[in-house]
Amino acid sequence: MANTCTIWAPRVLSILRIVSGYCLLWHGTSKYFGMPGKAIEGLQIFSLMGIAGLIELIAGVLLIVGLFTRGAAFIASGFTAAAYFIGHVATKGMFFFPVMNGGEAAVLFCFIFFYIIFAGPGPWSLDALRNKSE
């Protein structure tokens, strides 16, 4: 079993990156395009929500395809940490209780992306393809 887990660990890292990027992307598409859900009426690109949506869209796509992965994960990790403190702790309090302030997703995103900064994109990524050709 340990051998199988060791062999599959890099591939599962790729899957974690793809799924996390996919989930992040949908946050951005819902803000800008209302899919899924409802678009934010009168969303300004240079507002806090507009910048958040732009980061979600761009970082989400980069993470899904695994291009500039560490940089995208760095930005996404910092962004989701800020989202937790600005959107959840500052508005609802309960710093140590994400379940009480609705910030569980932001905390999990933050630490998943933080892990990806150090672990890299995994073998199923454009970054891996680029490194093979160098």
C-alpha cells in the first residue's frame, strides 16, 4: 500500500491543484458572469470585489492548467487569507472559529494554495511540460 501511495502522490497533487483551481475559478465566474448563481450588480473592476473576482478568474485558470503554478498559488493563498480576514473575521468576528463566521472555504483554500507553493504543480501540468523541454 505504501508503494502505491508513493507512486500516486505526485499525480494526486496534480488533481488537488486542478480541483482547487476549478473551485476558485467558479467564484470568479459567479461574480462577473452570474454562473453559477447571480452576478454582482454594478461590479466595478477596481473595487475590492472586482479585484477579488479577477484574481479568482486568472489564478483559477493558471492553477487548472498548471502554468506559473507557484506564483499563482502564492497570489491565491494570500488573496484567500485576506478574504478570510476581511470578509469573515472583520464582518462576523470569531477569529478562531471559521465555522461560526462562514470562512471555512477561505481557510482551506489558503492552506491548499500555500501547500502548492512548496509542493509544485505535479506531473500533470504545463509547468511540468515546459521543464521537460528545457
